[in-house]
Amino acid sequence: GSAWIQKGGDIDGEAAGDKSGWSVRINSDGNTVAIGAPENTGTTGNSWNERGHVRIYQWNGSAWIQKGTDIDGDDYSDLSGKSVSMSSDGNTVAIGAPSQFGNNSGHVLVFAVSSTNVYACDVATGLNVSPITPTSARLNWSNGVNHHHVTIRGRIVGTSNWLTITIPAGSPTYKDVFSLNNGTTYEWQLITYCNAAETIASQWSSLHTFTAECQTPDSIWIDPISSNGVRFNWTAAPGAAGFEIKGRRIGGSLITLLVGNLATSKDVLGLLPGTTYEWTIRSLCNQTGTLTSAFTPMDTFVTLTSARFGSTDLNKKKQKLNIYPNPISNQGFIEYKNYNAKAYTIRILDGKGMVVFEEQNITDSKTIFNRKNLSAGMYFVEIIDEGVSRKKFMVE
């Protein structure tokens, strides 16, 4: 271009009289700069000390962020930083201190970064989004050590304009965002600042993506079941105005049931003993039923014979299924409280309903599950005993 445009804001010295900028060196790609301040007092706070220091800054895409800590002179009147030189990759710096030892003999010190993580502030971890609705989402994270506050930036995937939000010190480690577009995929990341002036910061975290949409219930199960009745159970979905259930006897026609948003179960009677049925459910995210989630994978069950149980079994105590952590990185725990104290089967299904793992005759209440060769994505854990319980989990 034909004009010079300032890259980022001013990089000010630490205190009056530092003479920051007396010497400056920048690396070959223009994204790392070393700045000498030969009359800085180091950590002493004495204005006459003049040991000097050098600060290294790195461009993070939107601002200059200090890279590592101050490199202070060894002793008073060193004037360290009166001259500096930097390698082309920005990872090695030579610093001149012409008045070292008080007799002006001077010296040069060469410094190299000790690791690839040269930021003075730890980046936040554990980015995830939950809950999600068609128009809103909650962004969650875990703060790094010695954090002061964070800044979040987000955008629609494929666009260039970021929306930036600063989260003040002392705030919870989540941010609710609204006015999202249904069916649109977003990406977001954050940077951690370890002081109020934002001169000490982490690098930007990795990008995390999510889609604003009507959410499918993440767990469905049958419990209890009798010879002529069944209770459909599911977990509530955020933002749901109601639910639509479809079910049928195998080979028969589908029947549709609608239930309100506060319901998490539905009793169905008038079934035939010893007969196989299947059912599925999806969320309705508006009152007209035009904004819907996908259906869960079809779930099958067999009603009991008349000789075993009656319809009063619908009052039986529910069983409990849980999987944690969710999402799973390497290893997870499947916990199932089987009140009937009988052996059961665990199956893992992928998002298309295909069985990718199965273990039978389990009697323990807790099972360790290793990710092994599962790729990142959505899966279901399914417990089969006298009924079927199912819960959704994610692998990252």
C-alpha cells in the first residue's frame, strides 16, 4: 500500500524516566519485537538504580502481548538494554549493558526462550458449549493460573469479523450469548490477561466450534416395562417448547404423541404382551412445531409376557445411568445403578446408531470405558437389562 498503518497500540514504558525504546529490534516476520529501557529500575523501585531492562512483545493478531517476563539488568547503573539484537525467529536476544560492574567495562548477555510456551500467562482450557438452543449458548472454560480477566472473541465460521467481549475479573467462568441464528455454526476462543493493564497475557486458545440449533434429548430409556405398558423417559433439552414421540409395533404404522416442555416421561398403555416395539423422540423448539431437532436413533423394546409382570410395574423405581466426564478425551466412567441386581449389557453406538462396542454380563455399578479408536463426535451409551436406557456423550 501507499500509507503506513499503525500495527496495534502504543507499547509504553513501565515508568517515567525509563527511556523505553532507546534500542529496538524486530524479528524477520515483524511479529516479535525487543525493546530496551536502559534506565528502568528493575524490581528495586529506586529511581537512581538504572539497571535497565528489556521486554519482548509478540503480535497475537490484534495486539502486542508481552512474551515472557522482564529481562532485568544484573546490578545498579548497568544500563542494560541500551543496545539489543534479535534472531530472525525472535527466540534469541542479545542485550548490551555498557556500564556493568560500575567501571564501564560492560558486558553482553544472550538469552533464548526455555520452551515453546513463552507466554507469561497460562491460556484457559476446557472450552465447551452447553447448553445450546436455536438462539443462545453458554460458553464455558477453566481459567489458567494467576489469571486476572479474559477476553472472548467469536464469529460465524467462514466470516472475517470478530465480535469481542471482555469478561471482568472475578466473573464466573462462563458467558451466555444471545441473538444467534438457528442452524448457524460459530467459532470462538479466548485470551487470558494476568494484569489489569493487559500487558501480560496468554496466547489465544484453540478455536472451539458449535452450532446453534434445537437440541435432541441426550438420553432416552425405557423404565419400567410391563406386559401391556411402558414408560418412555428422556432428559430435557435446553430451549425445548415440547417433544414429539413416534412409536410403533415392528411392521406397523407410526403413531405420534406430543408432550409439553416440562415432561420428561410418557406412559403408554394398551400394548400387546411379548411384542417388539420401537420408538424415537425429538425436541420442538417453538410453539408451532416448525423449529425441531433431529430424532434420536430408533430404540426397540419387547413387552413382557403376562405371566411375568402386570401393568402395575409402571410404578417401579427408576434406574439411573450416568457417564462422566462428558466429553471424554481418553477414558470415561459408565455408572449404572441396577436396582434389580441383575447382569446387564453395555453397548456404545455412534451417531448413526451403529454398535461400535459391546460388553455383556456386567454386574458392577461402574465400568471404565477407554476411548481406544473412536473418532471425535457424538455417541450413545446403551444399557440393556429388562429395559433399555440410553444416554448421549461426546468424544473430543
